Amino acid sequence: MASLYYSYVFSLALLGSLLASPVLCLAHHNNEKKHNVALFAFGDSLFDPGNNNYINTTTLLQANFWPYGESFFKDPTGRFCDGRIVPDFIAEFAKLPLIPGYFQAEQDGFINGVSFASGGAGSLPETYSGLVIDLKKQVQYFKNVAKQLKEKLGEKDSNKLLSSAVYMICIGSNDYLGPFITNSTILNTYTHEEYVDMVIGNIINAIKEIYMEGGRKFVIYSVSPLGCIPFSRALKIQQTNRTGCFKELQVLTEMHNKALPRKLINLEKTLQGFKYSYFDFFTAVNNAIDHPSRYGLKEAKTACCGSGPYRGLPSCGGERRQFKEYELCKDVGDYLFFDFVHPTEKFNQLTATLLWNGDPNFVRPYSVKSFFEHF
């Protein structure tokens, strides 16, 4: 009953009925001087605006070919989506320009923020090692930007920019998903508890390093229900000849999502001025899978683009990914997933709207909107 209730509340929020729902907000003083609040993004393919176009990697970890980008940009940008990703929508809501990737940004563009995200990246350096910008390297790039901002704006103004900025982090999925895609044995080296602790430990260390540079307001994603995405469903059929979610991935996901909020609560107690918005992305995606029609979707288990069962093979783009054939749906707006892992632009917009306005069942303790209103 409880899950059905939360699903109902979630659907109303996405459709706009609860867009004004109360959420714990930061105090806002009208007499404060208005200025843009910068947006910095860290993470994986859900946040990558095209950084992987500029590194030596594989086509599996790139999206700079058709049909990626078809719904909005018309040409592929490197975003792992048919159109815009969540940071694009958050920037739009905050009246910022689209946040460029680190390798695309001119120095003048740093004042509005930068995305360091990299498709395939994990919190562990072993995840797709040498083919991605892992979380530690992303934080190092951020430190380079912070240094350049101080040189350009001076100590006082750069400190103000960095302390008022919003820092979005979406990472961890590839640490769990990657070993199954690459047939790595790393999960056999540790207990599940040890492995999850390592993944979360690196995320917390990254947050602390950003905090040391002045970051105070963080938006942190949970991991999605990885066992139930098209790739995992296809993998289960391949390995067991049975349908349904892939149990081991789902267990790892649930362990991660149980431990991460506890760590964030501890950070809030120990780091002065640290504030966070935790997004229960797991529940958001899970509810849409279970009740697609409530969100204006017709298909939530099969991807729009791909091949094999549930179009769960990473074949979107065909020969660019070393596949001769792949399927592409007629109406991407009917789908939750665009390819074997990644949501469609439509679902990205729905979740960004939920994040922005906030709902205590999914976004806590602060709405993202409140982070941009408070200076």
C-alpha cells in the first residue's frame, strides 16, 4: 500500500499538481543582491554533456552519433539521450545557459558553472580505467577551475561564487553495472558490503574535497534500480532464460541507497554550512517502471533504441558500436528508456522538475530551487 501511495504522489508531482508542495527551504531575503548561482556537475553518463567526445575511449562510452540528440539538438552532442539531460533542465529553471563540458568551456564560461561528468565514470578508479574521467580526476579538474576563478575574479568574489554555487553529483551506477558489462571479476574480490563501502567512501571523499574549495550546497543522486533496466533484463534472459529484474544488481543498488543517506546526514553534522538535497532516483525510476501510464509513458521496460530482448543490448547507433543492426522506436515520448541504460529526454524533464520543486517523499531535505534562491 505504501509503495502505491508514494507512486501516486510522485505522479502528481511530475504532472504539476504538487509543484508547489512544501519542502524545507532555505531562508531568502529579498533585499539581497541578485546574481547568478553557478552550477557544477560531476558524475557519469546521466550528466555528461559531451566530455567523452574529447578523450580516448570506446564507442560504448560515447554518444556523439545518431540517433543520440535527435529530439532536441538535431545533431548528436555527446549526451547519452535523445535530447537534454537533467543538468540542462536545472540550468534552464535557474535561468542559466546550458552548462558546458569541461573541455568545451571557455574560461569566461566558468562563472556559470561547468560539467565534469564522463560517461562510464565511477567513483572507483578501476571502473572503465583509462577510458573515462573518474570521480577523483573530475574533482581535480574542478580544483583547476577554482584556481582559475580566483585568478580571474580575486579571492573575495571567487569565494562568493564557489560558496553560493550548486554542486550536482550522480555517480556509482557504473561501479556496479560495469563489472557485468565488461565481465570483470572485481566483485568477486570483495564482499558486497566491502565493495559498497568503497564506492560510497570515494563519493564522500569527493564531496569533502569540493567542500574544502568552498562548496556548500550539494545535490546527490541515489543509484537507480539497476537490476531492472533494459540491459539487466536482457542479461538475465541471456544467463538464465528467465525474465524479470537481475537480482544481484538490485541487491547492490539497494545496499548503496541505504548507506548513502546515512553518510550525508553525518556530513551535515560535521561540516559547517554543508547542505544537501538527496534525490531518491531509485524510487522515481521504479515507480515509473511499475506505473508508466501515470507519467504519460507507454513503455517502461523496453528501450526505444537498441536490439535484443527489451532492446537491452548496447547497440544504439549500430555500426558505431560494432553492431550491424538495431531498432529505433517510432515515438520516443512513449518511452522511459532511450537506450539500454539511459532515460529519455521526457523522463529527464520529469525528474528535473521533481528535483527543482521538491517533494519530501523523493527530494530531501532541501529542494534544488531553494539552493538557487539563497545566496
